[in-house]
Amino acid sequence: MAGAVDAQEYRGARRRLVALLQDQGIRDLSVLHAIDEVPRHLFIPTAVRHRAYEDSALPIGSGQTISQPSIHARYLELLRLTGHERVLEIGTGSGYQTALLAKLASQVFTIERIGSLLERAKEVLQQISVNNVSFMLGDGTLGWPEFAPYNAILVGAAAPEIPPAYIDQLADGGRLLIPLGGRDEQTLHLFTRNSDTLERKDIAPVRFVPLVGKHSWES
Ligand code: SAM
């Protein structure tokens, strides 16, 4: 019974979050619908769960954070997914963005370097019956060559420059979203591959945790 009351309470909070995102200019109905459907509170540690539907980044353990919902919404809107894509996500974190991607694309491949986060994300995604996601524990700066090319690559952590694997593994016409810059401040870039060239668009200043690995900053 308490669970049903909780679910109802969270449902109202989620509706208000979707309305807030619309007010902020998010227009893609499939993105708004995915945010309305995915129970973000399940991806948030219990100590801060009451804040799950605020537009805030929150701690998820191991020194990492789940990004604020408006960042996720903006990211996903920029990718213009139609439901047929194969997507590579670097930095599974809580698994929340993975769940949104699983609703918006055909197949999701996600890589996380911290085992405890990956295990927790797998559990929650299984709990909510998401079954089009493949998980890898490892260094996401190398990409995941076995399943390339990808129609979209999303990097949820900041790098000094693009790891070469992402260019090699991006399909023609594919989109790469990555925060590039220094450890403390970066610019979110959207790259689109046109045969052998990459078209670059600068989106916004952002602050992400560092991408740690062979082709980024070492730990
Ligand atoms: N989008 C995630 C969510 O919805 O919770 C949050 C991602 S969090 C901002 C960035 C994640 O990238 C962290 O979990 C971190 O451990 C991971 N990360 C950093 N470097 C990585 C690497 N080389 N390979 C895979 N994951 C990495």
C-alpha cells in the first residue's frame, strides 16, 4: 500500500518536472514522453531520493553524479532519435539516461568504469523491464568496436579532446555529443559525421565529471 502511495506521489512530481522542461523549451514529444515514463527516483540513492524530480544533479556514490534532468532532455533532443538507432553511451552512471535512451532508440550499448555503479544500474533497468541494453564494465575511451558503427554516441563525462575510437565507431550521418575542455569547465559539442568530415556545433558551457581512461585524463 505504501509503495502504491509512493508511486502515485512520484507520478505527480514527474508530471511537474515534464511541465518544467516544456517551460524551459524542450519540444521533442518523444523525449518528454520518455521522461514522463521513466521512474527517475529508482535510480537515485535513498538518502536523496526525495529530490529525484528536482531539476538538479545529485550524488549517486563513488564520487559520481546523475546529471540534472534538463541536461538529459537537451542531450536527447539534440540527438533527434527516431527509434531505429544503435546508440553507444559512455558513462552509465545511475543508468537513468540509459533507460531514456532505451525508450528512444532500438539498441543501447553502455560502458561504465565503476563496477558498483554498473551493477546497480543493471538491477534497476531489469526491475523496470528494459531489455534492449548491453552493458560493459571497462574503459569507455576505447569505445565498443564489436558493435560499431553507432548512429549516436553520447559521452556523459568531460574529455580534453575526442578519443579517436569515437570517430572510428560513428556511422556516416551519426551524431556524437561530448563535453570538451578543461577538468573544471567545458563546452558541450555536437559533431555530425559526413563521410570523412566532422561537422561541429558548439552547444553550451557545461560542467561534467572527468572522463577517466587511456584516451582522456588518466586516473
Ligand atoms: N548519465 C549518467 C546518469 O544518468 O546517471 C551520469 C553519468 S556521470 C555524470 C559520468 C559517468 O562516467 C560516471 O559514472 C563515471 O564513472 C563514468 N566514466 C568516467 N570515465 C569513464 C570511462 N573511461 N569509461 C566509462 N565510464 C566512465
